[in-house]
Amino acid sequence: MKVYSYTDLSEQNIEDLCLRQLSDDETIADRVKSIISRVKEEGDKALFSYAQDFDQVGLKELYISASEIDAIAATIPDDAKKAIETAYANIKKFHAAQLYKEAAIETMPGVSCWREARAIERVGLYIPGGTAVLPSTFLMLGIPAVLAGCKEIVVCSPPQKDGKTNCYLAYCATLLGIKRIYMVGGAQAVAAMAFGTESVPKVYKIFGPGNRYVTQAKQLVASGMTAIDMPAGPSEVLVFADETANPAFVTSDLLAQAEHGADSQAILVSTSSQIIKDTIEQVQLQLKALPREAIAAQAIANSYALLVENTAQAMDFSNTYAPEHLILATDSFQELIPMIINAGSVFLGNLTPESAGDYASGTNHTLPTSGFAKAYSGVSIDSFIKKITFQHISPEGLTNIGPTVEILAAAEGLEAHKNAITIRLNS
């Protein structure tokens, strides 16, 4: 892990440090375009072929039905079942609080305006299953989709070696009331949901994280008629740690992010050179105990520490980096909250690891990465709904607002617009 000093960096150096552009994006884009094109043209035939090529699985069907899901879910260990139920309850409670009805506003006497929420009818959820199968992601996407009232929820996840899903995803499906899981992964899953195949229904919006191929596929289909939750790339964390931080805790947070994938980033920003030194020493100790040591080590090699003079510099850098996850490993986190402008999700204090948000505290872990936290929010109930505006004008309202509209329409040279008011006023 390299160490930089903020005071030695130019503005361009800082911008360069915050880049997450990968050199092989163009190669990946070409490959993904080919996959999308083939799925669009061949449908299920392409999906069966890709399952054999990429997953080494010869599928007989592209989905597992409710009875199979129930049978697989029944094999879940009791402790995992209870853990999933606790996470489900917390996530549901947090997201249910986001459901509310907006009041109608009378903008002037006789002119009433309001908004009403409507669920997106068909949504697609992509649940990764490459180097790690993520039941937590199923909960994070499925719960708000169900709460929002989406009529059709299409779930795609890569098949296991037996051509099925695992007991953790199956149990999540039973809790969510999902009756079918499509055994399709990667860019081909995104293409299938975007265009529809003989088996996989077409959806209006696609959700879920994934590798660079999945991310590229989502961005490509988003240029057409299919919406996506957000642009997303490899996972990342930025930890700000001052002298009140515990280096062992900080290290565990950095490595928790690093083990996601070799292209993940774990950034340490600190006002203390001693904390940086102690954390780097801890990294080597804790790495050895990880089953995914090789993956985490590659991510750490792609990461760095930054020494700053004060918290103002730390927050300036954090806002420029715009991390997916921001951890404030300090006893003084309260005073830093107003300084945070760009971040996906924030974890406050030395006893609040990112892992809590990843699994069970209640907040959503599907978050903007690669600097997109400057413009995007994480997944929420709002991600699964549209808001439609309504208005009603009474005779009094038409009298009050009519002249204003007539004058503005005439100023823009739109006589028919003006006439739509005038003809009513004259009647």
C-alpha cells in the first residue's frame, strides 16, 4: 500500500488518485456488445450456450420453480436462517419508512397540484454469484421492490455447478415471495432482462451489482429503452482515521472491502502518520488469516494511504473521491457529518464497520461507485417507483392563473397555448 502526503500533491495529482478507470474497459465493452447482440438475436439458445461456456453447466431449463426453491430453501442451516430473518426484518423496517404520501399543494386559489407514486411494473434483479454468492444483495434489492409494489420481479443469478441456486438465495426467495429464479449470470443476464427471451421476461429497469462485464452490459442497455439503478464498478471504501482510531479495526474495514475482488479499492486517509504505519503493519498480519488472501492482497496493492494535515483536508479529498462507502473512524464523527457532500453510505465511529451495512443494519448496500456518488444515491424505495404529477384547476383558479399563462405563451410566440386558456376564459 503506497503512502502519499496531501500537501505534496497538486490538484491534478489528487484528481488522478481519484480515478478508477480500468485499462481494459474497451476490450470488455467489445466482448459485452457481442454477448448482448447474440442474446438479442438468439434468445434462450444463447443463454444455454453461455451457461455451458462461462459456468460450465449444462442446463435443461433456464429457471427453477417455486417447488424447487422451497426444497432447496429447506436445507438452510438454522443459524443462517435466523441471520437472514434478522437482516430481512431490519432492512424491511428501514425501507418501509420511506413509503409516504405527499400532500396536495394549492399553489394559488383554485389551482391544486400534487404527486402520486406508482411502482415500476417490471423490474429485474441481478444477484451476483461469481467469486461470492450474495444473499444479502437479494434482500437489499428484493425488499424495496416488494414494498414498492412492483407487479413482476425477475431474478437472475448464475447457476451453481448442479444447475440450481444455493439454499441461502432460495430462502431469501421464500421470504420475498419470489416464485422463480432464472439461472442466468453475467452480461447475458442483463441482455436477457433488457430485451426478453423465450423464457426470461423483458423488464423496464435492471438493478444489481456485478463484475465489469455486468457493469458494462448495464451501461450499454441503458443507452436503449431499459433503465438501470446506477452506473457501478468495483466496490470501494474510504476510511478516515484520526488518533482516536484503532488500527486493527481500520485494517479489518480495509480488508473487508479488499476481499470483494482484485479490482476493489480500500483507501486510508489519516491525520496521523502513526495510525497509517500501524495500519499497514496490521494489514500484513490480518491478510494471512483470510481465505481470500490472494484476492485481497491484489486489491490492497491497488490501494493507498493519504496523510493529511487536518480534517478539512480529509473531507475535501473524500468529497473529491466520492466513495461508495465512507467510514469515519474517529470519536469526533459528529462534527464531520455536515462536511460530507459526496458518499454512497457513511459509517460513523469506531464501532460501526461497513459490514453492518452490507448485511443487516437496514440501510441498502447497493450503492454508487467509481465517483458516481457525486450524482447518484444508493438503491431505495424511490428506485422502484415513479412519481406522477397531477393538477386540477377550478373556475376560480382558471381566472387567477389564466392571464399569466396567456402572457407567457404570447411572449414565446405559441398562440395555440395561449388560446387553450383564452377559449376557456371566454366560455
